[in-house]
Amino acid sequence: LIIVGEDYGEGSSIMQERSHAFAMKSQVWLLDPRPNLPSIVKAVEDGFELSEASNTPVMLQVRIRCCHVHGHFIAKDNKRPPMSVADALEAPRRDTGRIVLPPASFLHEKEKVAKRWPAAVDFIRSRKINEIFGSDHGSVGIVMQGGMYN
């Protein structure tokens, strides 16, 4: 999980635009939680789990409005990874297909679209990460990023 803290001054959006472009170019999933403590805490957990489910890095964008968030939350227990550094040192495995150089990198690009992207979409839908507020029967909707929610 890559946490991007953005504080570039009043009215500046250029760096946010760069974060979005970088995420799209790299096919890295970008989470932009609403600026309230429960949403941010949930986004951190969802980000780690989305990364594991899709085998892809995830960016968590924390905007300037998050600096005004206050409160407390009960932390969950840490989860032990299925494989530790000690396990890797005891039984190292080498998979030349995972080296990020041609020709393997061509397969990685194909894997992004064929496997990782659909896995991310399935995870996002099943966890209802994209939130919907208001009436189910309305004829007008507004789509916005989390940081824009008020």
C-alpha cells in the first residue's frame, strides 16, 4: 500500500492530477477515501486486501482535508503474513518468469489486463468499495472522488 499525502497549497490540484495519471499509466489501483476517520481506516484495510486479491500495488490518496480529521478508532489485530522473511531465507524460491525484464515483462503486461484487473473489479464489487448514497430511485446522480465528498 502506497500512501500518498498531498498538501500542495491552496487551490492546487496539479499534484493530484499527476497521482491519478501515474496510477492509470501504471495500472495501480488508487483509493481516495472520504475525509473522515472511519472511511480512511476502512480504506487502509481495503487497500491491503485489494492488493493481495489482485496481486497489484494500491495507492491510498490522503488529501489536504484529511488533516482536519480527529477522533479515535479501535485497531484490528495485525495479520501474520503466510510467508515470513525467515521462511524465504530457509527455502528460497526463484521464478525467472517474475523478473521484470523482457521477455517476462510482456507476460506481466498481459497478466495485468487478463487477471489482475478483473480480480480488482470483482473485489471492489464484492466489498462495495464504491459507495452509493441517496435514493435508489433518483434519475440524477453525481459521481465524485472520495476527497470531494462533503
